[in-house]
Amino acid sequence: ARLWWMLRWLGHDAVAVLDGGWNQWVAEQRPQTRAPAEPRPARFVAKPQPLAVDVTRVARVVQAGTMQIVDARGADRFRGDNETLDPVGGHIPGAVNRPFRDNLDASGKFKHAVALRREFQAVLGRNAPDAVIHQCGSGVSACHNLLAMEVAGLKGSLLYPGSWSEWC
């Protein structure tokens, strides 16, 4: 999900994610080989898109309450009960918790778009998707929530790449 977001941030929209990962690919009996790929030279010119916010903008949002911040970490880290990576536990003031693992069903695939939409709307309340900033510990898991919202047809949210590690 992070690579999906990064490529789109750089202006490359022709990006897809294999729902279910490698195991799903194998289960669907798709082509496999051990032969190395033959790379074809190409030139990519990055055109960064306005898909991210920095700590200054997040601080303004927190103060003004103008956007909803969604934290993708597990509930224990969100509460500050189990902080293993950062010097301080907790969450950004006003943030709500939507653990990224809640986007998946028991088989490890994304839940159906209708279910994801219903669940995210319950978390977001009246906030439109473009009034949402996603964050986690370091900006990686938050991309999973961004992708899940896209699957659900809720497009336009932003990422705070610095996330809790920068904020705290």
C-alpha cells in the first residue's frame, strides 16, 4: 500500500495492488517463473501530487478542528499502552483510531467495498473523504487505510507521512 501511495504521489497513476498478495496469485494459478525479468529502459519524470501534509499543517488542523485525523495503528498503541518504537505513547489530539488490519477479512484480502465504506463512514462521521488525514507510526500502515478507502469509493484523503514518530 505504501508503494501504491508513493507512486501516485509521484504522479504515476497506473498502479495496482494484488489483493491477497503472492499467496492469492498462486491460488489463482497465475504465471510464475524463476527466470529473472528482462528490464526495459524507460524514463519517468516525477510530478509530485498534493497527497501529503506536513507537521505544520497537522498542527493547524488539530488547533482548528477542520479535518479528521485517522490513526491506523493498533488500539493499544493508539491508547499509548504499548509503545515499542517511539519515546512517547499516545495519539495526536482529536484523532480517531481505525487499525489498518480491520480492512482485511479472515483470508487476508480486503473486505468488500460496501463493508469498507460502511465501516469507514462510521469512523469518519460527517467528514468527507477529502477532509481526512491518515497517519500511523511512520506513515506506512496509514497507506493501507488510504487504499481501503479508495477500494470503498471514498477518494481524496491525505497522508501525514511523519505520523506519530514525528508528532511525538
